[in-house]
Amino acid sequence: MLTRRSHHDVLKTGQVVELEIPARAEFVALARLLVSAMASSDTLLPDDRIDDLKIAVSEACTNAIEEAYAGRDAVERVLVRCHAHHDRLEIDIEDRGEGFDPAALPDHPPVTDPDRLKFERGLGIPLIRALVDEVEFSSSGGGTAVRIVMWHSDSVGNGRVGG
């Protein structure tokens, strides 16, 4: 197991790091690296939660690239912003696509239902919701913003810690 430095040495409360990537699949790895670096410098997020966060951010970025910018020129961008708070890590992923209504998405069968295997696409948002403590989608004609929150292990009010 890797030993991490104290988060007070690396990650300061209020620290914000932004990364703007081209809307192409090969750049999603950069977003994962940023999130991993921010989360890894915070000793209050265990490794398995960091892995969940990286997958969720990857899914959100991939959705922006595949859905918001489908058929558009590759000059489009996706913004990834990491904000360290004393009790949580917030990640914002923003695109400037046409937007969508997450409430209008079709329901998928539960993960344990064999019919779930019939779905090849459209699992990104349910997966994000399952992996993180909080997720919020806001969308307009000018784009979509996804806010992902991971509470520190010792924070009160976290629905996933220990579960």
C-alpha cells in the first residue's frame, strides 16, 4: 500500500485546479489523472473511493464528448474543475453542447436483473450515481454541467461511507 503525505502538506482547503481538454476520447485520461492527483493528495479519501471517483469523472467526460459534441468539430472542449473543501472534494465537468434533461432518460433495470445485459449504452449516468456520494446535473441550450461530490471518510452526512 502506498503511503501518502498529509493532505495539509499538499492539498489546501479552497484549492481549485482546472483542466480544459479537447473533446476527444484520448484526452479523458488527463481528466482522470487530475482527479486522481487531487484525491490522492487528500488522505481522507481511501483508495477504493478514489477509484470510484476516477470512473465517475471518466464517464461524465465521455458523455460530454459522445453526446454533447456528437458530429461536431474536434475543437470543442470539456472543462474539468476540482475544488478541495475541508470536508469534501467537488468535481465539475462542463461542456458547451446542446444540453439534455437527465430526468427524461429511460429507466434501466436494476444491475442484478438479467435484462440489464440488453443495454449497451446509456449506463454512464446510472453508474456515476452509484459510484459517488452526490451528483447533480444542470443543463441548458448552452451546455451541461455535472457536479460530483465525494465526502471525506470522517464527514457526517455521507450516505456511502461504510456502505
